[in-house]
Amino acid sequence: MFLFLGVRAMKEHRYAGLRRSILGSMILVPLVPFILILGIGYYYFTTSIQTSTIASMKRIVGDHRQMIESFLTERKANLEYILYSYSFDELAEPQKLYDIFCQLQKESNAFLDLGLFNEEGIHVNYQGPYKLAGRDYGKEDWFKEVMKEGHYISDIFLGYRRIPHFVIATKREEAGRKWIIRATIDTYMFNDLVKKVRIGRTGEAYILNKDGVFQTERRSGGNLMEIDPEKVRYPSSQSGIINFIHKDERGETYCYTTTWLKDKDWLLVVRQEKADAFKAFRSAAYLIILISLIGGGVIIGLAFYMTDRIIRRMKRIDIEKEQLGDQLIRASRLAEIGEMATGIAHEINNPLQIMNSEHGLIEVLLSDLKEHGDLKESEDLKELEDSIDQIKIQIGRCSKITHAVLKFGRQSDVVSTDIDLGGFIPEVIGLVENKASVEGITVKQDISEDTPLIQGDPGQLQQVLINLFNNAIDAIVERHGSEGGELVIASHIGEDGKVEISVKDNGGGISPDNLKKVFQPFFTTKPVGKGTGLGLSVCYGIIDHMGGIMEVSSQKGVGTTFFIRLPVAT
């Protein structure tokens, strides 16, 4: 008693020391970074805001570039579809080209006109608001470019119509004949598409060509075809995106992000005033100080809470560890008992063999005496013969039991064979039938005659069934005592084509919470010393190794049924 109290006091002293160490660590370790944050957080947070803003602008530029290039690519694809869907003669018909142009405008209202050119640059057919049919474009730069490259997207230019616009043209060549389809893109629609980027209050987007001429308007000042007065930096690669900070001609500082479009012919520029871009910093700085103060309080509170929780869990783990050690010891003892049982069965089997031989000799001697008239028929002789027959029956029964124990105990290597459940299950039931009878339990069998063979290790399957039978008997006795118990073992072919074995009892059942844990190692509801919690876990592993499934269904106060589903032997 004094030893137990001394051990308990030592444990409590150890837990108190651990509590102080954990609590101190959980408070001091987070507070050190907080102190550092108060000293250098301002600088690092500024850098973080700048990095985040720059990354955001790069992402917006990348997305906007993809949208603009998709717009131009789709318009080019529209023209290529027309070019390769119709012949030159069909496109040369005014009504046909008009119908095509109407259909084209239904798909996209970005097209202002549509024209057909021959290889000399003559505008053969035209549909649009201007009178351009018959004009000669053979010496125009756009015409020369499309004849050379096969397709062309122009810069903003005035042309014959004397208003800013740009065109998309593509060429087709067939049987030595060349012709071109050209369309004018709605400059104002394209301008709105580019300008619709909104970043804060001052963010804006616009396009320059490689000579620095505006291809779209800039909200803060900059008309079409004017030269940009700013010195904008260009990315070195086609897909590159660069970011820089620069003062404009008015002395205002802007954050710029640029990237190339149209094979480095156009430059997409997105810019935002620096003060606007980083306006969130001041608010965030105050916010981070507030969060630091609140966080410090939360850390201290959580430190106390988590420390108590950790100590409680450590105590629970220590208790479970002790219980686990006890269970392992009991499991080891059971293994030793199993080996002893095998040895005892072997030792009993030897005198049984002698008794069986002596019984045979007695039968032979009695038969000889009766033949020679030395023994006369009488009631005593009949009772003696009945006793001898009973001895033979009991010797056979003992021999059957010892052979079953030896078979179970000596099984070491896994041997997979075909098993006929029609004979196998009754044989296993015979090992526990006497125990069930003593407890007043009725054992019923429902083995379907059409149950096919299964393949597995007989010793392991015997181990599974004996474990289930013993568990069922214990559950029945706990609820009913020595009368009213019923154990039903059945087998049949299931709907899924597998052989199903069920072990059903009318014991007390298993609660829903425990039902989820019945196959976990070392889980048991039996009193200490009466169960290791390993039986069902081992059984589950055996059935899984045999390619089967083991399940359980139970209702508290009604009973429990274990199901084993095994594949049919092939």
C-alpha cells in the first residue's frame, strides 16, 4: 500500500514538472517571434506588400495578355474558316460575301467590314460602310506582309478611310492561285477591351507598338497614334513580364508592368500610382500590431489549455501502456497454455491408443469364451457387453477431441486446400458443443447442401470459428445464465457469389460505439483477466488473408451475428 502511494506521488511530481516545462515553452517560444515581429515586422511587411502587389500586377498583365491574344486569335480563326470554307469564285459574289459577313457579325460584333483581294492586291469584293471595292492595295505594307507571311495583324493606321483602325488579313493558295481575306476590327471595341482593367483607383492598361505609338487610348492621357512621352521598359523575351517603378513627365511615381503581344509588335502596359498600389500598407501595419496584442493573449490562454490537455493525455497513455503490458502478458500466457494443451493432448492420446487396443483384446476374449461355451447368456453378460461398447464409444470420443486439439495446436505453416464446409463446420462445432450443453445453450446448424467448396487453411479457419463460438457462448451466458441460450451456425452461397458463414447468438448484443471497435487489437468488453482483445483482430486478419470479408451486425439486448464471406474455390 505504501509502495503504491509512493509510486503515485512520484508520478504526480513528474507530471507537475512536465506541466511547468511545457507551459513555459508554449508561452516563451511564441512570444520570442512576437517580440522580433514588433522590431523588424514593419520592414518585412513592407517588402511583402510590395512583392504581393507586384505579383498581383504581373498576374493581371498575364491574364490580360491572354485575353487580348485570345481575342485576336479567335478573329483570325474566323477569317481562316471563311477562307478555307469557300472558293475564290464564291467569295467574289457580292451576295455570298454579304451573307458570310452577316453571319460573321452574329458570331462577333468586332468586325466592321470584310473584303476579298486577289494576288495583285485589287479589292475584288467588299462588304462594309465604305466604298473600297476596286481599289489597289498592292503597294501597301500590310498587303506585302500578308503575301509574305500568310497572315498579318496591322498596327493602328489611317488608310483610305482616314480614321484610326487596324486590320486582320490571311492568305490562301490553291492550284497556283492566291487570294486574301481581310477584315477591319472595331477599334473602339478593342480599345474598351484593353482599357477595362481596373486596379485600385488609378490603375490603367494600354498598348504601344514597338515604336512607342499608342495603339489604344490611355485614361490618364494619351490618344490613338500619339507617341508615348514615357520611357517604358521592354521585356527581353516574348513571354516575359517585367515590373518597375518610374516617374512620369508630371513627376508622379507609377508602378509599371509590361509584356509583349503579337510576336513583340505590341507592348501591353499596365500601370498604377505607387501611393494607390501600396495604400493598404498603413492600415495593415496598424492591424498587425493589434493582431500581435490579441495573439499574445490567445497564445497564453492556449498554452494553459494545451498544457492541461497534453498532461491529461500523457496520463491516459501511461494507463493504456500499463494495460497493454498486462494484456501482452496474458496473451503470452495463453500461448503457453496452448502449447501445454497440445502436449497434454499428445500425452493423453498415447494411453488412449493402449486402452483402445486392450478394448479390442477384451472383445476378442469375450467372443472366444462365448464360442467355447465358457460364458452363458445372462443379464450380467449383456450389461458387461454394453459397458464394453460404451467404453469404445468414449475412447473414440476422447481420441477425436485429442486429435482435434493436436491438429489445431500443431498448425504452423499456412496450407491452402479445398474445404468442404458441410463436414468441416460440424467437426469444429464438436469441439465446443459439450461446453455449450453444460451452459444450457442449444446449438443449431443450418448448413446448405449446395454450399460450394472454399479454399483456405483449415487450421486458421478452425481458429476463427472457435473464437466466434466461444465469444457467442460467453455473451449468451452473461445474458441468459444456464438456460434460454441459442447459438445458430449457418452457411450458404450469397447473392454476391461468395460463400457466407454466419454465427448468430441471442446474447446481450454490442453497443453502437463498441461495434465500431470490435476488430481493433486489444479492444475487449470482457472483465480484466478474461480477454486479451486480440481474438477478433486476429480472426479479421486471417479472413482478409484468405481473400474474404468479416463483418458484424448487432442490436443491444437482442443479439449479435458475425458474417464471414469467402470466395468459392476455383
